[in-house]
Amino acid sequence: MAAIALAGTASAEFIQAPSGGSAELEVEINGEVEEICGITATSSSLLIEFDDLADTDGSLKYPFDFGVVCNSAGGAILSATSANSGALLRNGTETGAGNEISYKLNIDRGVDGLPYTTGTPPKGLASPISYTINGSTALREGAEVGGQFELNGVKGPDFQGAPTTTVYAGVYSDTVTIALSAQ
């Protein structure tokens, strides 16, 4: 809804045109556009479940999709942080040999080609990672970004025909927070 305010309507002022000239009225027009900056996804919380990690010694990848929108002329910062410094930890334990599985996060540029100025995926999350995204039409109008978690299975070498693993049995988890903030 637009609001129009005319100054001086309570007591009208007569603007006299000079002889042979014209009377002029200046009208100032203002408008405001609110900042819109956020992430789009199927939910505000996603659950990613890898199959039994004891069955593979190769690389496992799990892609996920999300989008970003930010109408800040200065662009935005896309960041990712891990509650466990980039490792799935065995529930009920602290870090340590046999209790953690490291992983990497790949945040891609997406089909919309957002102009990132830093970062080369995939990266570990031992410390937070961030990407500066320049202000652009793609960022203003919304762009698919997407990501992928990458980790190696924990299958160890067979011992006398029996399978082994590189970690203890249990449920392993971590929470990664992906955030977008305007610059």
C-alpha cells in the first residue's frame, strides 16, 4: 500500500507566476525497499542419513539443494559452521581415535553462477567457512546453490576373513549451520 503525503495542504500557498513566466511546484517523491536476505529450502532443518558406513571404504557423497536471495547492493556472506568442528562424533563421546569421522562440505556455485569471491569447495569444517557473494541480479532474484557432504566409509581391512572398521560401533552425528547475511 502506498502512502502519499502532500506538504502544505493544511493552509494552501499561492504560487504567483511572474509576468510572462510560469508558476512552479516542486514535488519530491520517496520510496523504500526493505532488505530481503535469506535461504530457501524444503525445510528449515534437513536430515541427511548415510547408509551403513562399515560397508564401504570409498568416498560417499550426499547432495542437497537450497537457494539464496539477498537484495543488498553489497552482496552477502554465505557461511557454514559445524558443531563438532567438521566431524561426525559417536553419540555420547568426545573427540578421539575411533570416535570421529571427518567429512567435507562442497557448496557449489549452482546453475545460476553466483559470483563468489572466495572459497574453493570442498572444504573441511574444522573452522567455519564463508563465501562472499557479490551483489548481482542472480542474488537479488534468487539463485539455486546446492551443496554436497563428502566422507569416506569406515570399512577397514579384513582380519582373517572377518570385516573390520576404523571406528567404534555407534551412531555418529554433527549439526552444520548454513547462514546467509547481507553485507
